[in-house]
Amino acid sequence: MNKLLTTFLLAAVMTGIEAEACTSLIASRGATADGSTMITYAADSHTLYGELYNQPAADHEKGAMRKIFDWDTGAYRGEIPEVSHTYATIGNMNEHGLTIAESTWGGRHELEGSGLIDYGSLIYITLQRAKTAREAIKVMTDLVNEYGYGSEGESFSIADPEEVWVMELIGKGAKDKGAVWVARRVPEGYISGHANHARIHKFPLDDAETIYSPDVIEFARQQGYFDGKDEDFDFSRAYAVTDAGALRGCDARVWSYFNRFAEGGVDEYLPWILEGKGEPLPLWVKVDRKLNSDDLKWMMRDHFEDTPLDMTKDIGAGPFDVPYRWRPMSFTVDSVEYTHERAIATQQTGFSFVSSMNADRPDAMKGILWFGVDDANTCVYVPVFNSTETVPFQLSHGNGDLYDLSWDAMFWVNNYVANQAYNRYSQMIPDIRKVQSGLEADINSAVAEVKQSIAGMPYKEAQANLQQLTNYWTAKATKDYKALGDYLFVKYLDGNIKREKDGQFERNEAGQPVQPVFGGYNQRHFESIAKRPDGERLRVVEIAQ
């Protein structure tokens, strides 16, 4: 595999790579150990504060209107008529266990929508109006047909306890407020995903598990994007921009997911990722083993570890094997453009989740939204349920924001931990993993226990038990991470590593701190110094006596 990578990198021409935001991974019911459908989401943005949104169920009088605010900017867009009843939502899940995630791919800029409904509003309005994935697709497409679509190209993961669909949609430009789209159901036993690049290529034109707008092909012809036979139509090629950024910065994240779990591996798609050559990365692949929610949580923490793109291994990782790169992602040296990798886990995540939906669980927990804030790599995923009505204070709107620190907000204490690790990752991450893994193991046990204890309970009683569990573990994880951040600050102060004994920082017999460990740097860093032109100046010479 490393030989393959070397060959491709020598030939690759990397231009214009500025990775966009958001990753969504998908597992069909037949691909999971307990028969759940699962989707994930990382809401990546440099200006997004991590909190949990909710909207109670409501009845609306005839003539009531709903105001539309752009999710990205908060700008008022207009209003649409309300429906008579709207369902309760918690995060990106509703009371029926329907979950929707997204990733933006932009596409052909001349097609940016000019209608009323932006992609974020489309998600949250739909969650209030649909019970199932198929209903959601109809609600979403009806909304943009009636009121117009106001964003760029978008991929959506749409899942209920039975099915998972991928839908890709793009507007028709300033003169036509409508949209063209295609949706495909992920087959049982397969996984899929999208990460800021359109992933639906050719699709069957007569298939019950593929739905598309009537003019999706004809509109492409009219615009000059396609001129072949209908059966050869490729949605991604027609409406998206397939450049180095879209492949290396976007499809590569899905490739890493497939690489971890695909039956037979996906090495053959490295030419597509690195050079845009060969066959495109498929929309889905069959798994070599069935997955659980922990597999998806750890996949959201991925930095291409143990692959040819491993971000802890290249020179950008620095002296502490840091799998993070600060923006901008591309840079130029001697008129040659280069890029850093863009992984699933990234520092600018506002919130992320792993959604697990299963009709065999009690109704009050048939949907579990494993929810985390800040960087998925270092967060703790706490369980939120389809029946959850009240957002825990630590995740609530108004408890701090991006400019106002709150030590009671999970977002801020997770940042307190993560941002220390970004400086000395290889030294600190074992300490973080110990607390993180311990909390998540305890939470998993608590969820398994409550599943048994609420079996047969009336819905309201089960709901109260689950709300209590969510509140407890959110508060505990926040408190424990504040303590973890304090511990890291003390232990790694001034570049040293304090010694520990019997669970305490070690002192000598007089009660004074013992000499710390000098952690230093990794060997790669020393070699890079020695090989620089000015490395000779730092070489130690023997002094004649």
C-alpha cells in the first residue's frame, strides 16, 4: 500500500484544495450487529458553537406561519405556512427516531439556489413533519418545489429504524427556484457515506429504491453538463466539481471509512482519491463484519491512522505526532502547490453524533443520538434519546457561546482538554483516552441496563428514566473533563511531565515535587533539524583539550 501511495503522490497534481465542512457515515440495518440503522454527522465550522437543539411537539392553528432563518448565518429568509401538528425534535433526530445529517459540496456555482429554504431549515422543518425516511424525502422535495431551494449542492443522510437513504440535491440557479435531486436506499449489509462531494454517480432509472426528480437528466442537458444516453448519466459528474479538493479533501474521508470495514478492502480506489483516475469510489461497499455504535464513534475520531495517509506520520505532525493541521490546508513552495490531509476528526467541529435507530428497543429509546461537542476525537459521546424533551444544562443554548467561556458548558471543557493536546498530542492523548474510554464504557453499561429496566414501562415513565440518565451522564462527563483539563495543565506544565505515584503527583520525603520527566521531541523532529541547511550550526563539535 505504501508503494502505491508513493507512486500516486509523485504523479498527483494538487490544486485548489480547501476542504469544506462536515462528514456523514452510514450503516444499513444489515451491516450492524444489533440490526440498527446508523448514521453519523460532524458539523464542522469555524464559527459553530456546540450545543444541542430541541423543539417540542406542537399543534398549530389554521393560518399559522413558520419563520425561516438561514441556519449558517441566522439571516431571516421569510415564512411558510405551518402544518397542523409538528413532531418533537432533539438535535437532528425526532420523536419517531427519524434522523437527518448532511454535507455540503457546493457544486456548480451558477446553480446556487435562490429560493426560500436553505439546507439547514430543510432538515429541521422535515424532522418536524415526517415519521419515516421515505416521508422525509417527499417532504424535503415538496418543500423545495413549492418554496424554492436557497443553498448550494448538498448530500443528506436520511434514516429511520428500518431504512437509510442518501439524497443529493442542488438548485437550478437564480432564474429557477426549484432543484434537481436523486435519492438511493443503502442496501442491507452495506455501508456508505459522504463528505462534501457528491457521491451518487450512475444510478438505475427504473428501481423502487432509487427516486429522482423528473428533470434531473434533462436539466443537465439543457445546461450543457451532459449529452449522452440517459442510462449513462452520472449525477456527480454533471452537477458537482470533481477536482483535487473534492477527492483528496472529501472522498478520502469516506475511503478511510470503507478501508476500515469493507469486505476485501478498497486499495484499488487510491488512484481515484489521489489523482482522480480509475473508477470512482462506490456509493456503498459490503462490510467484512457487522458494526456497532462504538465502531462508528471511533470512526468519527479518524485521522487516517494506519493507512498511507496517516496524519501522525508525515512531517506536518511535528515533534508530537499531532494529527491536526491549521488552515489554510494548501500551501505553495517554489511555485508548486501542496496540501495537508483533511480527516474526519478535525479541530473545528461544533458538534457531532452517532445516531442509532432500532424498532426492537422500547419506544422511548428506539432512537439513540450519541451526542458530542467539539472535536470528535477527544469528546465524550453522551446518550440522548428520541423521547428526550429537555436539553441538559451543559449542552443548552445560552450556556456560553463561541466568544463567552462557560466552565459549565460541555463545549468549553472539551476544548480545554483538546486544545492542550494539540500542542503535545503524543504525550497527552493516552491520559485523555483513559478518561474518555472509561466514561464511554460506563455510559454504555448504563444504557444497556436502562434498556432492560424500562422494558414494559409506560412511555412517560420510561421517558423520565431516560431523561434522568441523559442529564446525569452529561453533567458527569462535563465535570470529569474539567478535572481532566486541570490535570493535563498541571502534569505537562512548561514542557515537563510530572511523575506520578499511587494516583498522585509524586513528592519527595520532604514533601517537595520530585524531578519531572523531560519529554523532549520525537526522532523525526531531531532528524529534520539535523538535515536542514542550518543544522550544521547546531552540531556538537569536539573541543580540543
